[in-house]
Amino acid sequence: MSWPCYTLIAYLSAVTAHLLFLLALVYVPPTSYLRAWLLPVLLAPTVVVSYTAVYATSVMPLNFVFGVNYGSRLALEMFDLLCISKVSCPETCGSVNSCSASVNGAPYKEKTTDGVVAVIPWHIRAYNAVTWLFEALSTDRRQDGYPDISREKMKLVSKKQFLIFRSTRFILGYLLLDFITSQSLEDASVKFGPGKERILSRLIGGDFSGRDLGETLGSIIGFAAAGYLNLVVLFDLVSVLAVGLGISAVESWPPYFGPLTELYSIRNFWSFFITHSILRLPLAKTVPPESKALILIIRYVRIQMAFLVSGLMHLPIDRMQNIPYRESGVAMFFTVQALGILIEDMVCSTYRWVATGSFSRQVYKGAGNRKPVLWQRLIGFTWCLCWAMWCVPPWIFPTIRRSAMSAVPYSFFTKN
């Protein structure tokens, strides 16, 4: 089949997956075993999306976003909402649950403010169902976003200020992304060839020069900057269109990433910058010490599982780039993040015990240590940099030694 055929299949599969998912949530009761039996059928379109997402657009990073969101991520959402959380649509969507809870026993009816019973039209029920589904699938930035910039603070920003700032950032981000991705690396297949990603082994063996350090560090910074700009540019474009056309309010679009000043620990990177809220859940103060230890173990197991699932979710990205699974390092990158968090938690707990005689964060903060001082932040930045030097190359080196991909629909710069 030709490229347009695969493109059509990718989009049709994404629409079909959402439609089947919505129908199951509306018409299959939450406690019905039919949900589990229907799950393989519902997952089939997401598998097709994962395999055809590479043809969705001519811009490869957009294909990554499309494939992950409507492929592996949607499959996990289906499993969660159907079989684990057992969610069902509200009555205004015309779900099967509304039949038993409807007005006077008649389904799809509701009472108005003046007490009159009115039938909910089918198109309103459909609109309510679609709106509810996208709200259920979206990340609630109030809970999963970083606390410093919230929806409440976004309410202080006028629509004009929002559109001017986001439009300007979109243009500048687009140009910077275009410039970064237009730069080619000489002898990339040699400098970043198989085995070069084992930085620690090369350091021990004396096969890592100052030039290698600069090239590795530069590749990590460039890769991170390109990924950051890709998501910010896409987010800014969608937010400007949504707010400009009056589809949503300004407070619905808080910044996608957290502040760069918080990147002095791995935990902060994932909890404040990338917004994994599971890393910020505090332990209950009233829990007995023996139970607190068990809860702490469960917490780290949950963190490990979350990163493992994230790694598996991002595997299709390497497949789209024709990277063999034996060379792919994306799953390893995400999986070891839990180890890094455990290491820095142990070091920080030891420091708190030396400083205050207690491992507790609350006791340490109660002693007047609210925010890390400058020297602590510098040590944290150095630690994060060393950690990135070890775990990032296995992920990005196989990508770098492939041919350069198109990161923008239209390029203003000639590739070097």
C-alpha cells in the first residue's frame, strides 16, 4: 500500500479506538464481565495505530506523539477505565446507568430548574459523552502539574496577554527547533556507534577523552532541547487556537512544563518538571512506624512500575525509527529512574539525619530548611548531570546515528 493509505488507516484506527471505547463505557455496565471480554477487540485499533503512526504526518516527532497517545497510552487507559477503575459515563451521556436513575423511570430524561421533565436530545448526549471521555483521558494539570503555576494564577492572565505571549513563544520556539535539528553531526555513525553509549565502562577502561565528554554532553543537551521545544511548540499552537477561537478559557492552559530552576534532583525533574504526581504523595503522619516502612516499600514499587510502564509505552518510538529492540535503550532509561530516585532519597535522608537527628522531611523543614540553598542546588545539578551522562546515551545514541529526521513541517534553515 502507498503512504496515503497508511496515513488514512492510522487516523481511522485512532477514531475507531475512541468510538469503541466510548460505546463500551456508555453501554456496558461497570461490573459486567463483558468489559473484560471486549477489551481485546478495543485494543486492536490501538495496535494498528502503533504500527501505522509513522505515516501519520511528514514530521516524525508529531508521529511519535500520535503513536504514543493514541496507541500504547490509549490502550493503558482502556485497561484502567474499563477493568480497574470501572468507570462509566454520567447520566447526561445516556449511559445504561441512567436508565435506572432516570426521572420517573424514563431513560435519557432530566429535570430542569423549574421541575419540568425534558428529554435529552441524542446529539447533546453524544456531545456530553465525547466531552466527558476527553476529560477522563486528559491529565488534570491541577493535580499532576507543578504547584508554583496553577490554574488559579492563570486566571490573572488576560486573553490578550496569553495570546501574545504564547504566539511569540511559538514562533521563537519553532525557529529554534528548526535551527537545532538542521545541524548535522560529522561521523555520527562512528562517534555514537554501538558500544559508545556505555559511558561508565569507557571511563573505567580509559576510553573516554575530554572531547568525548563534550560531544556526549552536547548531544544530551541538544536532544533534551529538541524534545522540550517539540512539546512546547505543539502545546503553544493548540492552546493559542483553543483560546483564540473561544473553545476553552485561559486557565485551562497552564504551562506544560515546570520551572527549570527545580532541576536539581531526579525526583524534582519527574514530579515538578514532567509532572508525575505519584512522586509527590506524602506519607500519612498518623501511620505507625512499622506500617510506614511497609508503605514506603509499596511507594517505591509503585514508582518502579510507573516508570516501567512509561518505558514500554515509549518503545514504539524506537520502532518508528527502525531501531532494533536489542539496540533500543528507551525502556532501560525509564526503568532506572526509580533507582536514581532511591539513591538520592537515601543520600538526602542521611543528610537530614545528620543535620536534625531525624530522617523526616517534615522535621527537617520545621527546622527552618524550607528550600535548598545555593550550594545544595549546585550539588543537585551536578548529580543530575552525572546521572544523565550515564542513563541517557543508551536511549539517544541509536537515534543520533540514524539519518536526521524532519522535526518541523517547513524548514527555514539549510541542513549542514
